[in-house]
Amino acid sequence: MKVLLISANTEKLNMPTLPMGLGFVVAATRRAGADVHFLDLLKADDPRAAVADAIKEFGPEVTGISIRNVDDQTSAAPRFLLDGAKELVAICKRLCAAPVVLGGAGYSLFPEAALDYLEADMGIQGEGEGAFVELLARLARHAPLAGVPGLFLRGKGLQAPRSYQTHLDGWPFPDPDLFDATLFRDPSYFLPFQTRRGCPLKCSYCATAAIEGPRLRKHSPEIVVRELARWHEAGFSRIFFVDNTFNLPSGYALELCRRLSKARLDLTWRCILYPGNVTAELVAAMARAGCSEVSLGFESGNRRVLAGMRKRFDPEDVEHAARLLGDAGIQRMGFLLLGGPDETRASVLESLNWVDSLRLEMVKLTVGIRIYPYTRLAAIAKAEGVIDHKDNLLHPRFYITRGLEDWLRQTVSSMVAGRSTWVL
């Protein structure tokens, strides 16, 4: 079967990125015997023309489109990003009779709403490596589609519950030659590499569990190092471990760092640390393994706000982690999410003054919290009348404590203006 797989992302919201998630689907689909043509629109001068040319030249029997970003998560003037993808779907359907299948992290958050808005034929919520391959097999033999896990049919809803691959090592990794080799030398690109999927932490606003599931599943450390060695041999030496919590579980993170050090791959990498459970042993191992930068998503410096977000750490834990990282020479970027439930003027000022005292190399401040389906924040917003019970939240909606917005924006802007390392 001839399959066209398109990464629809054309945004560089924080940094340009390679579509590794879709790369896994490409690898699994090829292993199943399909003839796959892969198209990354981030590098296309004219995305519409690139899609039209691919359809005309390749003649796909099935077209898959990966949706990464729904909006830019900016509360002041949010940009809705699906209109470009909607045009791509229309081009595919106009030029070819092949069914259009949606997937990707952005799609998985809004499976029915995005499917209706983009006017595609079907979509797969969650991991596509298994479900998409099964879908292709059924389409090839004209079999019923009921039972494909996580499959949504437009107008007919979910066909079967999602499933989660327990042993991630069972799926093939993408090949480096899938991507433009010139990007390997571009210092703005880091290879996005995920060693774990799923998150059990249940933070009040976070949608990770809706995308990846609530159970943590891991690649074995030896497989991770083997694959990183393959990418390094191809010329990529800058890695971004995109796991939401690199240090959880701590034993896994420590073993991975030890194996990276032993492999002597000469990699430079960054990661995201959960501010709790950061130990001196782990930080030292990270530094030896090539870690140069860490993102700390502590979100607030106020205990009441942190408890409302269901965080399992306190400001002292953050201070401890920041000190250990700084002493090890690892750059630190901190994040504040301001304006959520339980926020007051006093708590905002406490957080701002507290993060100032940390002397981090970079601080990212966000005013207002994007409301996602299936989260505790969405339930709070509905109960308070911030959003309607029927709102599918596809178009961005934000929670900002009533009466706080104007003061909060002015206060944050004033603080940022006086600090070169703070950004909005």
C-alpha cells in the first residue's frame, strides 16, 4: 500500500523541531511493508504546493497528517493554528480519493472536535505505531474498521478504546536519513528524543496523560544509548530529551546517564526536570553525560498555588535543585504559570520575587493557563462559569483569576522589562 505521511507543523514556537513522533509511525509503517513517502512541511517554502506535488507524483492510497500545535498558548492574543492544516486536508481530498487520517499530539487532545473542524475522514488518538498499521491492514483487505484502537470516524465517533504499548522497545526507531541532513549542522536544531511515555502525576492543568496515557512506559537505557549512537554517527550531536520528567523515575535516569557517559558519544543535551526528587548524585551524573541545560517547570513559588496545581514539591525543593544544577555548571531555565486558581496579587508578587532570588540563567513567564479537556482545571473553569459546559476547547480558552488580569499583565511586563534574562 502507498502511504503519504505529512508533518503539518510549520511553526517554530520555541525552537524548530524534527517530527520524531511521526518518524516512529513512518518506521512502523515501513516495517509492516507499506511504501511510505514522508513530507516535513517545516522545511517547505510553499507547504500547499509541496503537498499537491507529493500527491500528484506519489499517488497515495492513504494519507496521514500529523497535527502538532493547535494554538500558540498565548493568552493575550492567541493564534489558532489549524486553519493551515484544514487547507492541507482540503488539498488532499480534492486531488486524491485516498482517505485522510489525522494523528499527532495536537489531534489527540481534541479527537472529535479536530476531526470535524479539519474535515478529514478519520483520526487516531494516541500512539499511531500500532493503530495506524492495523488501520492500513484493514483498509487493504476492505475489512470493518470497528476495533482499531483509538480510531475516530468522522460522524461516527470512537471505534474502540485506545491501547498503549507496554514495551516501547518493540517499535522501530526512525532512521536518521528520514530527515534533511543539513539540519544536523544547524545549531538551532536539537534532536527531540523521548525515552519515556505517559505521566501519572495528574497536575491540574496538564494534558500529557490525554496524549500519552497515565502510565509511565520506558525504552530500555541500552536501547536509548544504541539509538543515540546511531544518530551521532549520522552527524547529530545536540539532543533534547523531551520526556516531561527526565528525573522520574530517578533510578532510570541515573542508569541512562551512566550508560551515556560510558558510551563517550560526546553529546550535548538538554532536558526537563521535575523540581522534586533532584539529587546531587543524579545532577553529577547528568553533567558527566553531557547535560548542558535544564528546564525547571516549577510554575509558582507559592505553596497554596502549588498545592492547587497538584504539585508534589515545594519552593525549597526548587531552590535545592537550582543550586545543585548551578554548582554543576548546568544552565537553568525556569517557568512560571501565573493567574490560575488560588492566585492572588500577594501570591503573584511572592512568586516573582522568589524566582528573582534564584538567579536562573533564563525565566519564562506565562500569564493565564490554557484550558485543556479532561483536566481538573477544565472542571474548575466550568464550575466557575469561565467556560461553557459545551465548549470543546479546540479554540484556545484561558483561565485567569477574575479581577487579576490587567494588574497581572502590567506587573509582569514591568518585571520583565527590567531583567534581560526574563521573557514572556
